[in-house]
Amino acid sequence: MKILILPIFILLVLVQWYVPGKMIWNKEKVHLSGKEFKFETEPVDPIHPFKGRYVTLNFVSDTFSFDSSLQIEYGKDIYVELVENRNGFAEVRNISNTIPTNNDYYITASISSISSTTQNGINRSLVFIEYPFEEYYLEEYKAPKVEEIFRSIGRDTLHTTYAIVKVLNGDAVIKDIILNNRSINEHFR
Amino acid sequence: MNAAILKELQELVRSNVISQETADNIETFYRKRKEDNNKFTIILSILGTILVALGIVLVVAHNWDEFSRPIKTIFAFLPLVLAQLLCSYAILKRKDSIAWKESSATFLFFSVGTCMSLISQIYHISGSLSSFLFTWMLLIIPLVYLLSSFVVALLYIGGITWYACLVGYGSPSEVPYWYFVLLLLLLPSYLRMTIYNPGGNAVNIFNWFVALSFACCFGSFARSWEHFELLFIGYLALFCFYYLVGTSDGFSQKRIMANSFFTLGLVGILVILYIWSFDWVWQGLSTNTDLSVFFASPFPYFTGLLFLLIMYFIATRFKRAGWNRLDPAGASVYIFTISILLFRYTPRMGVLVINLWLLLVALYYIRKGSQRTHLGILNFGLLIITILAIFRFFDDTIPFVWRGIIFLLTGVGIFAANIIIIKRKKAIAANQES
């Protein structure tokens, strides 16, 4: 058994490298080849005990209405196909419970809630989407200030705030947050 | 041991100043002191490592966003690589040094978490804290075996408890079934510890962590909290089971603080019984008879299993010692369950039964203390009655006169019992001297 300790430890080291390495690889792939989408957003400022302070992004385009024939289960992954609207912001084109075959620009997301409605006698469901990129991490002193800037902009209807998100084959990564036509980092220079 | 002292001892033996036996005793004394010093070094080095590692976690959590992505990625892997190198050195060159193995394993434990945190931070990866803890714990559990790290085992128990509580009590919540699998991964390590060092501090501390961890997570196996009395029945069953384990042959000789199952079990039993000795809890019982949601969760089935195990313990003891030495505390869950079933619409009766049962538990300890002439046990029984009397002081359903009498009797009882035991102890001491 003692002879095996070192090889097993080397295997453990490799696994301990593989998990964060895989996280990096997945995200770098999206950074390099993904398509940019702008997601209109409004944030709040919470904290994670290990990862630090972040702003939670509440996206405007986070609902989709569909007829109840589509079987979507709470707790399972859904695939959100995106399209750019007239103003250049991301909009949900379709959701499905299988991976879209003819479109690379979709996001694997989860369902935060489903509600049922009846429109013209047809049963429809409204799904609230939980995107896998709702947290934007910032230096601890900046996060509360960003929240403040967001709030002041939020009252002014002429300005829009949005996240630039790169999307590829179900994965997504936030590239930048734009506040008042300026990158989030420019507000601190 | 210092060579100069050894030389001096030999000199003293040769000169007939001290005997060989005294010299051996002195040598053993110094060797023992050196071992204690080693223990102190181990504890200090582990504490130091934990502080350094937590410091790194906090520095990383600050988020140095002026650095570029590649630089931050390098910083994410730096503590991980350093910790892995230290662990490799401990495995290859310092395999007999507990301090080295524990410190490097503890450092690696935190480095894995730090690395994952930083990567998530750099790429703004959302994700629940529970899934983060789950991956982290799976990545470090081999250290418990590869470096025989006891501290990592304790940190791991803390981690999986946190995970189970987040999954089970969070919103949305689900039954944290993975908790059992994660806990079972520690079983070989625990068995190894109990075989090689059954009475050691490590086993005692491990038992404390496991007992507390399971008590924290147990409630998360229920999916409905509307019928809270059923949760109390489950928890009382768990504490009775702990208590019976703690008073069984393998555990009963341990000191109170070394016997987690006994201490936690007894405190849990008493707290639940005290809560239900109040009228207002009984008044708040739900009138809804639909238990389908509750029975769809694993909680009632775990409770059922605990009922059977408790029955087994009580039956075995009854067979061996009969009624005479039967301990009422361990059977509390049966009395409580019967009270809930019979008196849910007559709360006064329920309150009366629970108060009387608490009194019986107290009398059992007073009798036990008296039989063993043990002031600690006797006063513990009296303390149970005293707390009960204090709670009843605020109970306006009992007339003032009766409450006054209860207080007087309790006070007189405490004085009388202590005086009797002290006198008995003196008599025993006098007999032994004569």
C-alpha cells in the first residue's frame, strides 16, 4: 500500500489541476470563438465567502412564454437560443429541452420558476430563466459603488446598462459590464 | 532526551545517590515531556497553517482586478502548486512527521478551495456555494488517506455538513442524499482510528464532529415543517440513540467531554423535554391531518429506524440488569410520542406528563449519584429539577402557593442531599483510615 501512495498522490494532483483547468479551458474557448450578446441588466451587491464580492445581474430578458405542449421539467437543464433584437440586445428566440443542432449560440441554463396562463383559450407557460452568468466579481471596494452607479442610472430612463456576454455551444462568459456607455472599469479610473 | 541529563543520571546511580528505578522514572518523565512538546508543535504548526491558508483565501477574495487574466490565473495556481510540492515532500522525506503531514495536507485543503474560487472569480462563473463545496470536498478527501491527515478529515466533516445544510435547508431545497455518500467515504479512516487507537483523543474529537454534523443535517431530510412535533419526535429519537450509544459499554467509561454521544444526547433530550414542558408549544400543534408530504421524505423512515435501534438497546439492557438499573432518559422518545398521540387535544395532560417525566429523569440521576456517593451526578439530577422549577416560576397556570412549595422543596432537597452525601463520604473516608 505504501508504494501506491505516491502514484495515487500524483493522480490526485492531476485531478486537482484538471478541475480548475477544465473550468479555464471551457471559458477561454468561449472568449476566443464565442459570439457577443448584450444583455440588458440591473444589479444588486451580495458576497460569496470564498470568491469575494460580486454584483448579481438581473437580466431583463429572462422570461419566455411557450405553449404547454413543450415538456419542461423543473430542476433540469434547458437550452436557450438567442437572437439580437432591434436595439441590438439579446432576446430569447426559443427554449428547448434538447441541445439545438442548427445553432451554436445557445446557453445551457436552469429554470428558476414556471407559471401557467391561458391566452385565447390556449394553455401557455411562462418560464423564468436562470442564466449561468448572473454574478460579476469585482474588487471588494468597487462592488458597492457599482451598485450605487447602477441605481442612479436606473432612475434615468435615457440610459441603459448591459452586460456583454460571449456565448458558444451552451457556455457563456461575461466580457464586460457597460454602465452609461462606459465599461465598468472606466468608472474607477 | 538531553544527553547531559542521561550522563548525570548514570553518575548518580553509580554513586548510589539514587536507585536504578528512580533513574528510570526520571528518564521516562523527560521522554514523556518531550512527546508532549511534540504534540504542542504539531498543534501549533496546524494552527499556523490554517491561519496562513485562511489569510490567502481572504486576500484572494479581495479580487485584485487590476491584474490581467493570465496573471490572476497564475496566482490561482500558485498556492495549489506550493501545497502539492509540500505534500510530496512530506510523503517522500517526512513520512514519520505528523506535523509535516498534517500541515501540508491542511494547506492543500485550503489551496484547492482557493484555486477554484479564483478561477470562478476570474471568469465570473456563477454557481451555488453547495456545488462549490461538493467539488472541493471530493477533491481533498484522498488526503485523509494519503497523508493520514486527521485535520483534513475534520475540515471535510465541516465542509460536507455545510454542503448538506445548504442543500437541505436552502431555497429551493432538496434532500441532501449525497451527504451520506460523502460521510461514508470517511468510514475506513474512522475504522482505522478506532482499531489502532480506540481510546485516543482523535477518536473522541472525530465522534464529536460526526455527532454534531449528523444532528445539524438530520432536519434537512424532512420536506415539510408544518407538523413540527414530528420533527421533534425525530430529533428526540436521534438524541435518545446518541445517549444510549454514549452509555453503552464501549463509551460509558469515557470522561463526559470525551463522550460526545452521551453529552450531546443528554443535552438534546433535556432541551426538547424542557421545550415541551411549556403549554404554548402544545397549543401551536397543527390541526391539518394530511401527512402525505411529510411521509414522502426520508425523515420519518430514519426516525422509524432509530425507534427500532433504541428498542434494541433498551431490551438488551433490560435483559441484563432488569428494571432496577433502567435509565428513563433513553426511553424519553417513546413517552413523548405517546403523549403527542394521546394528548394533542388535551395539552394540559401532555404538559403534565412531560414535566413528570423530566422529574423522573432527575430522580434517576439523584439516585445514581446517591448510590455511587458521587456529588457531581447527584447535583446534575438536582440541576434538572432546579431548571424545571425556574421554568415553572413563569407558568401562571400554576397557583402561587404551589409554585412557592415547588421552590421550597427544591431548595431544601439540594441542601439535604448534598449534606447527606458529604457526611456519607466522610464516613467512608473515616472507615478506610481506621
